[in-house]
Amino acid sequence: MTSETPEGIPAGMVEDARASWPPRELIDSFLGSFPHDFEWRPGETIEVDSEEAQAQARLFRDVLGRYASGVTVVTTVSGGIPTGMTCQSFTSVSLDPPLVAFLPTKQSRAFGSIQRAGTFCVNFLGRGQEAISNQFASRADDKFDGIEWEPSAGTGSPRLAGTVGHVDCTVFAVHEAGDHYLVIGKVVDLAVDEAEEPLLYYRGAYRTTA
């Protein structure tokens, strides 16, 4: 344990060091804020409240991180305002009827908008779209700032430019699944888009097929 002077300054640190420290918010943005903000994948955090839970969360993340997955941005328009979230946990479900699914955390603000709208578009990000993934995974007030998009043909949800493909859906069912929701969507429109190579996520880093 680090000792402190009577003034609360760690031993060995000069008295005016605090004046040059960056803001607390900036420090937290780099270090995270255990135990309340454990990063699992882009745009997703889980709460862990003990050392044992932290160790289990790390093991879970590290093992599941060996499964390479695509990176998507799920979008909608609610109350006239576009919103979206980065989502790694996406899968096809059924061919007849055509169903897909994604799993947002229960803390996701974007999912609240999707649930109210009853529609969403899953955009499959392509190579070179890491910045878009990071932007939609952030807590920015306007995640569409500088993002090129147009309304999708089926539901009017934002269809992002430069993606590998997209599926446009209505909400078919929502189920609780631990600290997540399992959201099943019925596909009403889909298309292959202009990008050739997908953006992947593997072992905590972005990858591609090239």
C-alpha cells in the first residue's frame, strides 16, 4: 500500500504534482472504472463487484474472445432521432420465417430506442470502418456526427455507407438473457453492399480477412 503524507500526498511526490494531473474523466476514459465498467466487446460493459467476479469475467472474455466475429452497428430512428450501437453479438436464426438476432446489454440506451421504434437495421461493417465502430461504441451524444447514411428501404432505419451488407428488421421478440436481452428481428429487406472485406473482432482487437 502506498503511504501518504499528512496532507494526503503520496510519499515521494512533489507537492505541486496535482496541478499537472489530467482531469479525472480523462484518466477514467483510459483506465476504465472497475468494478462498474468491465469491457467485454466493442460498446459493451458488464458490472462486476468482487475480485472473484472480475477473475471470472476476465476468463469468460478471454476464452470467448478466441471466437472471431463480425462487427455490426445496429440502428433505428425513434422520435425522429437516429440512434445506433456497436454490436458484436449478432447471428442468423431462421430461414422460414427469415429471422436474425442480436444481444444488447440491459444498460444499453440505444436498445431502448430500438424497442420503442419496433424496427432496426443491422449494418455489417467493412474493412477500414474501425472509427465508425468506436464512434457508435462511445457515449457521444450524437453518434451520427460525420457519418454518411441514408434511410433503409424497409423500415427507414439508418443504413450506413461503405458496409459489407445490411439486414432491415422489425422486432419479432425480446427475451431476457442474464445481463442481456435476446432481440429477435424479422427481416423485411436485406442487401449486399459495396465493401468487399468485413471488419472482424478477435482477441480484443480489430482484424480483417486480408
